[in-house]
Amino acid sequence: MTETLIKNADTILTMDDTRRELSGADILIRDGQVAQIGHGLQTIGEIQDASGCVVTPGLVNTHHHLYQTLTRAVPGGQDALLFGWLQTLYPIWSRFGPEEMFISAQIGLAELALSGCTLSSDHLYLYPNGARLDDTIAAAAEIGLRFHPTRGAMSIGESDGGLPPDTLVEDEGAILDDMIRVVDAFHDPAEGAMCRVGLAPCSPFSVSRDLMRDTALLARDKGVMLHTHLAENDEDIAYSQAQFGCRPGQYAEDLGWTGSDVWHAHCVKLDGAEIDLFARTQTGVAHCPCSNCRLGSGIAPVRAMRDQGVKVGLGADGSASNDNGNLVFEARQAMLLQRVAYGADAMSSREALEIATRGGADVLNRPDCGRLQPGKRADIAIWDTRCIESAGSWDPAALLLAGPMRVKHLFVEGRQIVRDGQVTTLDMPPVIERQTQLARALQS
Ligand SMILES: Nc1nc2[nH]c(O)nc2c(=O)[nH]1
């Protein structure tokens, strides 16, 4: 039996069913789970002092492309809309191989951990030069984050009316075979799982309708989740209308891509009927506010989604379109954007934090994560509110209204991944050095 006691937190925001908040309180972790929350708890194990800190559930990232940490701020893509941005980057990504996938994932996951994230999904949709989903899974296992990798895919190249170059697309039979391989090798359906695999053809403009349909059948056969990009911007809607004669919601529904086992990234352009469809079918949304700003895609109607009962989580999105991978910053941006669109009371700090924690966990069908209560996984972020950004604040809402934007301590499954602002499981300087070398090589 292993125990850790988080002692004397200024505030614990539990995000449990009653959204309980405790002052001057403790959390006892036992064998990877929250054992008790209360006052004056004792342990025979390690003690982590949390005085001066706000404690929250670990944040949950529902959409990322970790490989893109190697292509931040690429000049030709800095000021482009989605399609032009992708066309600039595809040729660079086609030079990646296994090492690029592994190192870029280590960087992206470490960056997420430092921003309070304990559970991340990833959407890897290109596999050049022998790259495999296994590369990112190895990176996540080493750093110790809970990981939901998705086996993405592109199958319709330029010559067939798709957006990606023909050299970057895969044969659909080979895609389905590899999907089966990675699910059988890595997917763990058990409560407390550290790795769950999803299936994720990339986007309507890079895969066929047949692949979408076959993937949905396969996912249901295997009992895994489905993920893709949907309704990201006006170009995306225009492509759907021109190629399929319908809006994205209809496209998704026709192909079996609605339901509680499906979540779609972006959804900036969902209309009222599509929001209703998602609510009725319990289809989830990964909201990516920074990327949507960066690519000029628009402001997703998150207020309407939440009011209608759509499951919404946050996504950092890939670091070629963010270009930052800071999830607490993403929560702040989500709050601010809804206020820009709908007024100062459109989203509170606490609601944005709820979306970032239990909201994301619900999107990923992880009721065992994203909230702090006995029996749930011990995925815990500890934020030092004595830092300069938060000094003088009156309320834990300051976490998103002020800061800090980096975590002090982070626990995943009860294991300390960040201590005093440093990743404990990786020696970061050599990883950063190798990432820099790889990025330089891609520039030559
Ligand atoms: N934000 C992003 N949208 C996308 N659509 C697509 O097909 N790929 C991407 C991507 O990498 N980022």
C-alpha cells in the first residue's frame, strides 16, 4: 500500500457532483486513488504541503497533435487560414519518422504536465517513414501521463480531391489493419486505465466516407471511441457542402459518427440544429479556443452547447496552430472568448475550470477522472497562489482570472510527475536539446 497526504490546501475545488469547495483541507491518496478528503487527515506515507495553494483535479486535454511541437511558428503558416496552413505544413510533416514522433511527444506532454494536465488525448493522423502510434505511447508511458492516443489517418490525397499531398495518404485497408493492431496491443478498458486507444480518421477533406463508416463499425466492434475534426471553419463547411451536399452534422450522422462514444474537435461552425443533434446523441466536443483564434476560425458556440447539454472539453490542439500547449491558459482563453461573444457573464472562471477538468473527462468517457472524491483516480494539480500573478487575489477564481499558468505539483494515479515546477520523470534539458536539433534539421 502506498499513501501520500496533500496537506493544508488553502482551497480544494473538487469538481465533484455538488462542486464542493473546502478550505484548509487535506487529500489522502492511497494506491492511485483519492482515499479521503477532509480536515486533519493523517498518513504513514509521504506528506506534500499545499499551504498557500489551490488544489484542483488534473486538467484533461481532449485534442492535440503532439508531433506538431516540432513545427511551432513556421513562417509560411503563421498568418494563414486552416487549408493554407495545412498545405504549408504537410510537406514538412512528411519528413518526420519515429524519433520525431517520440521526442515531439515528450516535449508536448511535459509542457502539458507543467500546465496542470494529467490526462491527454492525441490525434496522430500521419505515419511517414515508419512512424507508428507506438512512438507516442512510449513517450507518454515514460513521463507518466494518462494517455488516450487516437489512431488517425488520411486516405484521400490531392489527386482524388482531398487536401493532403498524395505522398502523405495511406491505403484504407492498411489503415484499418493498423487500427486493429494498436487497439489490440494498447487499449485498456479497465477503470483507472493509463492508456485507452481511439480511432480517428483525420477530417472530411482528407478521408473517404467509406473509411469513416468502416472505422465507426470497427470502433463499435472493439468498444473504443471515435474522434475527428468537424466544422472547424468556413472552408470546412464549404468543402462539406460541395463534396457531400450537406453540412457536417448531417455527414457525421449519416456515417455513424454521433453518440456518447464520439467526440469531434473544434465544432466552431455548428449551427443550432447540429448543437441539438449533439445534445440528443451525447456526442462530445473538444473546444480549442487558442487554435481557433490563431487560425482565424471563429468563436465556437460553447455557451449554447453547454446550455443545450452538449458534453464539452478543452483541447490545446497541435502546437503548429496554437502554438503553445498550456491547458490552464486554454481554460482562461475559453472563458474570455465566450465573454467576447456573449457578454461578461457568459462564462465564469469556475465554469471554465469545470470544462477543463470533469468536462473533458466526461467527453473521454472517464468518470473515474476529472473530479476529486473518494474512489476517483488521484490525478491532482496543485497551484501556488502565493506567486506574483495571483498575489492579492480574493478568491480561487483567480486561477483563470490572474494565474499562475504553471502548476507547482502534479500527481497522476497518485504518482508525483511535477515537483516544485519541475518534471520528475524526464531529464528535460537533453530532450529539449534533441527537439531543437530535430527542428533545425527539418528547416534545412
Ligand atoms: N487545427 C487543426 N485542424 C486540422 N484539420 C486537419 O485535417 N488537420 C488539422 C490539424 O492538424 N489541426
